[in-house]
Amino acid sequence: MGEVLVYVDHVDGAVRKPTLELLTLARRIGEPVAVHLGPGADTAQATLAGHGAVKVLTADLPEFAEYLVAPKVDALEQAVAAVSPVAVLVPSSAEGKEIAARLAVRLGSGIITDAVDLESGDEGPVATQSVFAAAFTTKSRVTKGVPVITVKPNSAAPEAAPAAGTVEQLAVTVGEKSTGTKVVSRTPRESTGRPELTEAAIVVSGGRGVNGAENFKVIEDLADSLGAAVGASRAAVDAGWYPHSNQVGQTGKSVSPQLYIASGISGAIQHRAGMQTSKTIVAINKDPEAPIFELVDYGVVGDLFEVVPQLTDEVKARKG
Amino acid sequence: MSLRIVVAVKYVPDATGDRHFAEDLTTDRDAVDGLLSELDEYAVEQALQIAEEADDAEITVLTVGPEDAKDALRKALSMGADQAVHVEDDALHGTDALGTSLVLAKAIEHTGYDLVVCGMASTDGTMGVLPAMLAERLGVPQVTLLSEVKVEDGKVTGRRDGDAASEQLEAQLPAVVSVTDQSGEARYPSFKGIMAAKKKKVESLDLSDLGIEEDEVGLAGAWTKVDSAAERPARTAGTIVTDEGEGGKQLAAFLAEQKFI
Ligand SMILES: Cc1cc2nc3c(=O)[nH]c(=O)nc-3n(C[C@H](O)[C@H](O)[C@H](O)COP(=O)(O)OP(=O)(O)OC[C@H]3O[C@@H](n4cnc5c(N)ncnc54)[C@H](O)[C@@H]3O)c2cc1C
Ligand SMILES: Cc1cc2nc3c(=O)[nH]c(=O)nc-3n(C[C@H](O)[C@H](O)[C@H](O)COP(=O)(O)OP(=O)(O)OC[C@H]3O[C@@H](n4cnc5c(N)ncnc54)[C@H](O)[C@@H]3O)c2cc1C
């Protein structure tokens, strides 16, 4: 079996969950080789090896943080040259997709983005995509070059699979054209202490029906009782009630949790595009005709300010 | 010297329509009305604002797409862009992202540019990869996913709100920029703008004008292949209850039954 490069998404060596999902999917098509750029490879090694990485290629250059995207593409391109993989898998974050895009151009390879599943096929890896706001499911392949595939979070359950995970230094030369976009300053997002929206098993979202920033506490209380992430519709974000980083939908995050709870959200196509692949969908809306009810496994027609606090209390009571 | 801005805009099937695949598994562009991708309106808007700030600027809107894609160009012209370039060729049917980026890059070079402005993603393919691919092909800086953008003294600066951090970016022109839907509402075309657009120049180019061989693009030349497309089975109708004072408790019982609590 050939080797599969897996681009590691991490914060100073703390490996993010989507990378573990990628390692799990990579094992279906070959032997995972992790590419860890930036600091913390020693910390990450155990986790990566524990999930099947036979090797961990690492490089830590200041350019990765000082310039946008391109130096990471240089590193990945050089990793491809060193390993000759059968595929390159990258997490489907905004940055991940851009890295993959440039890598594909450099390699002269086809690219598939936002895969929700991956299996091996006679003619290379077959990716499943969920398209047109999840109304269709397609199966696609890359037919030229080394397949470059970005995979959405929550596409697989990470499986432990101990492997050697030998750390090797990757020699990286940053190209002259790769330092064109300077990152002048960086302000990290404040942590809310809640799970990452795209990675959470449960997402609790509020929309225009929440009717005010201060009322989002109702949504947050439910989220906290369930250990969930908080999401918002664009209407709620545009009104300034909740940060854009929590927006779910076409121009926000795409989520695929086990459980999605929508309160005061009508279910517009652009919102559905970001949540329709959730396993179980629940909605609370006072309008029985709201399109969101077409999607739900369970819906409550009612005032969210009555229903949600009662639900929160009941969850707390049941959890003891 | 005049600041030459090229805005790449895509003509897409209306997302609120019933979008489908055609028999050859390409997007069925006949079944649903098309329009200028709403996310590219933000690109046109930012280009217009940059041009207004510059002493002298010229905005060319560019699309790669079928005959009807002219509608998208007209809309952008009526918003205030100066002229348009339409790359249209039967051989382009079924072109994938790598192929589209090749054609766009050649057309941008053909037009001449200091700044390329793109949307954050199309509303049909939604890949969000073309701007990065264009920067790579053109060999210029990529300054993408900006919610704020400014061009001054031959430099582009902007704010990129990423997953983990908000970053302030800076690059020398020429460069490729993409803007998000947080960059500011797009203007509506005025009546005057709509009338003026009718007289603006739309240059039509085909592959031979750009020196691209037919087998480099289209379905045959694609780097990817769609093997199947299946309509997602409708979700089985769920249980809907009306709250009569116990709605929250009923919902909790459902969640418990599903083992979420
Ligand atoms: C290019 C483009 C991209 C977009 N991207 C996104 C995106 O990423 N994400 C997104 O969400 N939208 C997006 N939109 C916007 C989308 O079209 C909708 O406008 C938006 O999703 C509406 O948000 P909403 O459901 O909260 O508000 P509304 O549609 O106004 O719905 C509010 C709902 O709350 C209910 N309600 C009100 N009060 C209560 C109450 N007390 N109790 C219970 N229910 C109540 C109402 O019955 C109604 O159904 C996009 C649009 C465009 C054009
Ligand atoms: C449902 C679906 C899934 C697809 N999946 C894949 C896939 O996995 N791999 C693949 O290679 N192709 C795929 N394609 C084809 C791909 O969408 C097109 O080739 C397209 O031209 C580029 O991708 P995009 O529309 O996602 O653009 P994006 O990268 O999302 O577009 C970003 C910006 O680039 C500019 N732009 C994009 N297209 C044009 C254009 N034609 N003319 C002018 N400017 C433009 C606009 O400014 C736009 O806002 C898919 C198409 C569809 C409809």
C-alpha cells in the first residue's frame, strides 16, 4: 500500500480532532504519513502515532507564521516530492482549502474539496461530497496527478491504531514568491470554553427569533447543559447579537454534528447548506410553517423563550 | 498610471431554485435561472470602493461561462464596473477548478491587471479555491478572505478573520484579493447605471484567443471526474408537537430516548 500524506491541523502541537478523522480515513487508502508544520511536533507525535501515522514529517520555520498560506504549500510540495504519496488529505478549513488549492496547481493534480467520506477504489480514492445544500450526494475521483482531497470535520469517527510515528525532519526551502503576503499582526480568538463549532457533537443555534444579544444567554445555557457548541444564523450575526465566527451556513461554518438544535431559525437554503448533514435535527419555532420543520426529527411549535429554558432545566435534572 | 482592477465573477444557478445535475453529471444550467453569484456582488462592491478611493482606476469584470453568463456581467456593469470580458467556448463545458483557474489566469493576463478581486466562494461549487489558485498561477501575492480591504501606495492591506485568529495582512501590488460577505453590503444598480451598462464594452474571448488547447479544459481535460450523483433521500418526516406548556419536557424525553442525555 502507498503512503497518504495527512496535513496536521494543530495549535502548538495540540492536534485538532479533524486531523484524527483524516488519519482514520487515510488508513482506508494507504499508510498515513503526517505532515506537522510549526512548533509542537514532539507533543503531537504520540497522538498522531496513536491514530496510525507511520511517520511524522516535521518542519518549524518562522515563515509559516509570518506569511500567508504559501510557505506551507512549499513544505507540503516538498513532502510530496520526498514521499510520492498516493493521495494528500487536508482538513477542509478555509486555510486548508487554500493550501490544497495551490498544491494542486503546483502538482498539476486534480482537487476535490469538502469530502464527507472517502473509500479506496480501483482507480484511486473515491470521495463522497454533499452538494447543492446537501440535496445531492456525489462520488468523485481525481483522474490526473496525486489526488488532493480536503475533508470536512465530523466525516469519520477517529479510531485508535497504534503505529510507529517516527519523527523525521522535512527539509523545506521557502520559495521567493511565497513571502508576498505578510501577516502584520495576529489577534487570537478568545476561547469561550465551549467545544469548537465544527468539531462539536452537539450544536445549539439561535436565529432572528432570539431577538437580541442578551437573549442569547437562553441558547448558551442550553448549550452548556448539553456540553454543546453555540451557533447562530446570519440574521442573528448581522444584527450584531453573536460573533460571525459562530455563524452556521453557506458563508459561515459548515457543521455536521450528531445533534443540531435550531431555535428561532426559519431554515433558509443558505442556513441549511451548513447544517443539513447533521445526524439528528431538532427545531423550536413558533411558526408551524417554518421550512426548518421539513428537516427535523423532532420539532416543537412554540415560543423558544418558554420551550428552551424548560428543556435546559429538564436536561440538568436528568443529568443530575 | 491607472489602477487596473479585474473582478472575477461567476454566473450560477439560483440557490433558491431546484438545482440539479444534467445527464453528463455536470450542473444543469437550463433547469434553474442563473444570476451573478451573490457572493461576487461583494467583490464588485469592494472593487468600486477601491476605484473611488484611487485617483484613476478602471474596473474590468471577467467571467468564464456560457452565453447567459453575460447577464452576470451586465449586472456588474450596471453596479458601476467599466467594461467586461466574457470567456465563452463550447469546449469549456464541464471544466473543473484546475481548468477554470487556468482559463481565468490567462484571461486576467490578457486583460492586464494590478489587482484581481474575487468573491469568497461561488454559491454553486462553493469550493473557495479559485482565488488561491489564481495567485499561484499568476505568481503574485494571495490576500484572501478579507472582511476589510484597502489599497494605498501600491499596497493592499486587509483583515482576515480566520478560525483561530484575526490577521492583518499586507502585500505589494499586483495581487489577488478575495472578500467575504462581511466586507460590506453591495449597492443596488441605479436606473442610470442600468442604462449606462447597455453601452459598455463586453469583449468576448474563446480558448484560441487565450492560447489554450481544447483538450486542456472541459469534461475531457478535467483533472477530476464525478462518477455518480444521487438525490439525497428526503429525511423521514419527524415528530412535530405543539407546545402546550410541556414542549421543553417532551423534547427532553426525545433527546433522552436518542441517548443525547
Ligand atoms: C449569499 C448568501 C449567503 C448566506 N449565508 C448564510 C449563512 O451562512 N447562514 C445563515 O444562517 N444564513 C445565510 N444567509 C441568509 C439566509 O438567506 C437567511 O436570511 C437567514 O438564514 C435567516 O436567519 P433566521 O432564520 O435566523 O431568520 P428568519 O428567517 O427571520 O427566521 C426567524 C425565525 O424565528 C422564528 N421566531 C421568531 N420569534 C420566535 C420565538 N419567540 N420563538 C420561536 N421562534 C421564533 C420565526 O417564526 C422565524 O421562522 C445567506 C444569504 C445569502 C444571500
Ligand atoms: C456541486 C459542485 C461540486 C464541484 N466539485 C468540484 C471538485 O471537487 N473539484 C473540482 O475541481 N471542481 C468541482 N466543481 C467544479 C467547479 O465548481 C468549477 O470548475 C468552478 O469553476 C470553480 O469552483 P467554484 O465554483 O467552487 O469556485 P470558488 O473557488 O468557490 O470561487 C471563488 C471565486 O472565484 C471566482 N470564480 C469562480 N468561478 C468563476 C468563473 N467561472 N468565472 C469567473 N470567476 C469565477 C469568483 O470570484 C468566485 O467568488 C464542482 C462544481 C459543482 C457545481
